[in-house]
Amino acid sequence: MNMEEILLKRTKNIDKLIEKYLPRKYDKKSMEMTGGKPVYEYNLTAPTEAIAKPVWDLLDRGGKRWRPALLLMIIDALGKNSKEFEEFAIIPEVIHNSTLVHDDIEDQSETRRGKPCLHKLFGEDIAINVGDAMYFLPIKVLMLNKNKLTKDQLIKSYEIYAQEMINVSIGQGMDIAWHKGIANADVITENEYLQMCAYKTGCLARMAAKLGACLAGADENTITKLGILAESIGVAFQIQDDILSLTGEEFQKKKGYGEDIHEGKRTLMVVYTLSRANAEDREKLLEILNMHTWDTSLIKKAVDILEKYNAFDYAKNRARTIIESAWKDAEALLKESPAKNELKAFAYYLIDRKI
């Protein structure tokens, strides 16, 4: 099963569907769809330059688009036809990209997907507003397609959307507090770290799965358990991302080397090592993390300490255990089908990928 081809097939129409709700250039019709009829008069150039242009500058750079694929896979695995709900799949993807815009500003990053970050190209004021807009614009999918849903489905969809937007901010706040050293970052437990990931990275996967299950007419128990499966996929995805950022040559060609060390981030590898290292290694690792350095020799020294304590192997195995446990709980909810097999293959693909 070639997961790259499956993802490409699943998401080939995603950008076209996003464009329906976030146009590349605003005209009167798209402005009225987005903001309602004007009381006075719309200026179409301003939103095009300050919203549409930067949005599509980022989206056109690509990305895995795995969150919309997950939403569609869940619908099919529950025995419904995902083609009837394709437009809903753009919701987690647009929100995911909005978090990237905000992350880059908060981390003062230079590049994203091989180009300067939006705040470097357009300014922080425009980038902040674009990120905010992309948090809320996907709600138009629910508003304009409510006739496809029952009243209960619509209410549940809004609840899922709102709760996960709260969660992503909590997770981001935890991450920032730790790498800024303002919240006992040196004594984080593994479970505390994993909960941060569940909030920050797991939430949009969880949103995708729970929305998919809701759209498929699943009961509350099924929605919850498939949400936990997706959360686990998101957490494992983050762990693999953190591993690849320090060990994956192909990954580093696209995203650079050592950014997590530079930012002082407490990844699972760091948390694991700090709990096991001798006093000298622990002190040195913390010193490098707290320097926020780009010195490659120091970053390499930090990586050497992580490797000394087999932190990368531990993290890889932990990610797999998380997926296996979540799949075991969710598997019984799904009837045997090619769609179920595809969903399982997808879950494991995200922790075995090289980029």
C-alpha cells in the first residue's frame, strides 16, 4: 500500500476546495460570502493584498495535507461516502496552516517550506491577522453546508471546532512556557510532555477524526474513541518530526538542522535524557538549550548527549507504542473493509516516514 499515492489521491482537490472559501483574489461575490453584504462599500484590493495573497503564498508551498486525508478516511472507514463531505476536510488543514503562521512569529523563525516566513515577507501585522483569519474562516464551511447535516450534527461540529481551538492554544502556551524557561522546564515529566503534544499537535488530528465521525453519523462513544486514535497519530507525528529534525538528512535539507535545540524545546528526547543523564551531561544539555544558539558544534554536542542515552530509539519506540495502543482501542469500532486497512496503514506511515 503506497501511502504517498493514497494521500495524493485523497487530497488532490483540497486546494481547489480551500479556494472556494479563501479565494486567491476577492471579488464582490466572495467578499459577500465571507463577510456578508456591506452596509457601506467593500474595498476589494485591501483584503486581497492583506489576506488572500499571503494565505496562498503559504498554501502554494505545499505540505502533506494529511489532516484532511484523515477526516475523509474516517468517514469511509465508518461506511459512509467521503465524497459527500469533501468540503469539510479543508477545516483542519486551513487551521493547521494558521498555527504555522503564528508559530513562526512566536519562534521568530526565518523560513517555512523553503521560503521566508510570512512575517518576513509581509510584516508581522499582516501575518498575525492572516493567522487569526485562518482560525475562523473555515467556520464558513459549516455555515454554508448546514443543510447537509442534522441539527445535532451541526451543533456537535461547532462544539468540536470550538474545543479544539481552545486546546491548540493551551498546548502552544505550554510549549512556549517551557522553551522560554518560565515554567519549571527542567523537570517536565514524560506524561506532561505528551499532554502538551496532545493539545498542540494532536488537537487538529483529533478535530479531523471527530468531525469525520460526526459527519458519518457515529455515536458519541465512537466519536470520542476515534478522536483519541487521531490524537495519538498527531502525538506520534510530532515525535517523529522531532526525531527527523535532528537525525534525518532528507528532512533537514528541507527544514534545516537543529531548530528545536536552538529554540530550547523540551522534546520527548530531551525530557527522557534529562531524567536519566548524569549531572555533567544534564547540566551541559540544559546549558546548550538555554543558550538558544545556532552554533552547529554545540547543537551537535546536544545531539551526542541525546544519543548517549538512546533517546532517539526510545522516542521512536514510544511513538509506535502510542499508535498500537490507540489502534487496539479503536479497531473494534470499525467493520473490516479496505477503508479500515487504509486507515491503519496511514497511522503507521506517519511514524515510519523519512520526511
